[in-house]
Amino acid sequence: MDGDVASLRVRLAGALVVLDWIGTTVDDAARTRASLNAALARFGQPPLDGPAYAARFKLPMAAMMADLGLPEFEIAPAIRAWNDEIARREAPLSRGAATLVSGMRDRGFPAGVISAAATNVVRAEAARLGILADLGFLIGDAEPKSAPLRELVRTASGPVLYVGDTEYDILEALAAGATPVGFASGYRPPAALLAAGALAVVDDLALLLGG
């Protein structure tokens, strides 16, 4: 765990833990690149190899599609194609995800998910992976993520932690008044997440259960 561990432990007491899905709850960097390349091919765009993908990946997805050269009128269809391709490929849960989700449920503070990916895609995958029933809520198609996060911060009885794997996730959490926690899934290095404002970065989601 990197960052301000002591402060994170304090904020975990009675906190509502909210997870990003792609790259955080699921370990899917390879799937996401394959899905992106398949979607780009539908629109006549060249594929990205591993280094190019790592260098050019960013969120929100619309910004990445624009950066890759898609005209504005193709961006929304390309994102739908990406979601379709994601749905066709399976990925495992990230390290500690099942332990975190079941542990939060047992403590009476079920974790939730807020993702920019399509709701039906995330819900179906959560069911397949066996954690859907343990989640308190699942919000997909969240663009920007700060909108539902801000509402949670407004209504929650305690602190709200948002766990994500990109600088975008960290910045959206900060914009909503939530506590940002980075997940070192391989999409972005811990140093980048800490620089964006993450209170701490974990490489095992079960660490968020605390002691």
C-alpha cells in the first residue's frame, strides 16, 4: 500500500466503499485493449499494440476515442461497439475484490459500483462473477462519474471512498467530495495515481477492509 495509510485507515471506519469496474473490480487490461482494437477496426482505425495502448489510454472514453482520431459522429457508436466487445470477453475479478465485497456486506456496509461502462454489461458480469448479490448498488453509464458520486456524498451518513485505477477516477472522486483511493491494476502506476490526488494506492482490494 502506498500513500497516507494512517489517514486511509481512519476514513475506512463506517465508510461507504464505491468501486470502479473496468480495471478495478475486474482484472481486464488485456481484455480492454482487445475490445478497443476490435471496436476501432469497425471504424477503419488501426490497432494499438501494448506500449501504444499504455501511452494513449485515458478516460473518459470519449476523450480517448477523439484522441485516436475518430470524428465526433463516430465516437458514441465506437463506445457502444467497445461495450459490445467487452461483453463478449470474460475477465476475472481483481485481487481481493471478492473478499472486499463479501466483507463489506457482512459488516452491514455493502460496497457499490459506479462505472462508465454500460449498466447491462457490468450487471451481467457481476452476476457471472458471483458478486452481484453482495453489492449494495450498481450504477453504470456514469459519465461523468462525479454526478452519482456527488449524490452519494450528499446522502451518506459517513465518508465515501471511491476506488479507481486511473487519474480520471481520482479526479472525479475529488470533484464529488469523495475520498479517492487508487488501485494499482497495471493501467496506471501508483505514482501517477498519487500525483492525481489519491490518498493511498492498494494492490489488493481486500486491504480496504482494514483491521
